[in-house]
Amino acid sequence: TLPAAVPYLRPPRVEPAPGRVALAWRAGTWNDTRSLPVPLAARMVRAVRGRVDVLLPTRSAAEARYFPKAGPGPRSLADLAAYVSGASLVITV
């Protein structure tokens, strides 16, 4: 049976910020065709005036150059949930 108490994951409380965007352009290394090219992902958020959070736990040096102001990314599932809950817009593949 499923537990009755929901939500199952309780992320740290993050105050949603106007204009904040969370982005994940890469689906995984098992099938690169499911991912967006990094330059396209960067163009999608170029005009964002608020903060852009990258939802990927790791980025290559080449990927990081496209998002110089992005923080380190989520280190756990709870971190990921906090990033998503604090965003005004979430873009994922």
C-alpha cells in the first residue's frame, strides 16, 4: 500500500522568485538525441533577467561556459526539488 501522507518529498522551503528559470537540457548519456544542443538551451534563456538555475548535477567545462552565472547545481534530490519549487518557469527535456 502507498503511504497516505503526501507529498512524499519535502524540499527545503524556497521563496519563488519572479523571473527565475530552472533548466535541464541534457536527458542523459544513454541517448544524446533526447537532449538539446547546449547553444540552443543557452539561447532559450539568454533574455531571462532573473536567475537561471541549471538542474544538471554535473556540467562539462564546455557546457559551463554557456552558463557562467549558474551555481553548482543540485547535489541531491531534495536540492533539485528546491530549485524546481523556487522557479517561475521550468524547462526540461
